[in-house]
Amino acid sequence: QIQLVESGGGLVQPGESLRLSCAVSGFSLDYYFIAWFRQAPGKEREGVSCITNIGNTYYSDSAKGRFTVSRDIATNTVYLQMNSLKVEDTAVYYCASSTNRCARDEMDYWGKGTLVTVSS
């Protein structure tokens, strides 16, 4: 059974950091792309970052330079390290998997999300 479970969200102040985790079960990260998306209230879900089956990484313009995606093959976990957080980073963050690409419409499985709130 394929599952993706996010964790690590919370309330932080602007400028602080958080690390999100996406625990994957039912398949190996060697064969799948894992992407992070986020959805803020009243807005569409948008891509944040992606790590491919061979470890290549991609970032949205808003994430470049502040966020880092990584993975641990041994524990089947993908991480999103978020630094210098801004109020506009507030959203529910989701991880999702694909066998083909990092695009949202190519994602096969989704986690339930973890809430990140950045507020002073």
C-alpha cells in the first residue's frame, strides 16, 4: 500500500526555519519523483520543490535560495528544509509522488498535508 505522510509543520516567526518530512511507504525512492506542493487559503496549489528518482532537484522561484529538498533512501524519507521563512510561505504543504515528472498533473499519490504558519 502506497502512503505518503507529511510531518514537521507548525507555527514559526518570520526569518525562522522548519524542516518538513515526507515518509514514504509502498515504494522505493530510487524509482519515484517526490514533489512538495503548497496551498495557501484561497489560492491554487503550487509546486515548491521536487527531487527526481536520481536525485536531481528543482525549486520554484519563491523557494530558490531558501528551501532545500533532500532524501534518505535508507529510511524512504524526503525532507524539505525551509529557511528564512516569510509570512507568504504560510500554507498547507503536501508531498506527492510520480513515476514520470515533477508536474502536478503527473502526481499519482498525495499525502494529507502539514500546516505551516509563519506569523509574528
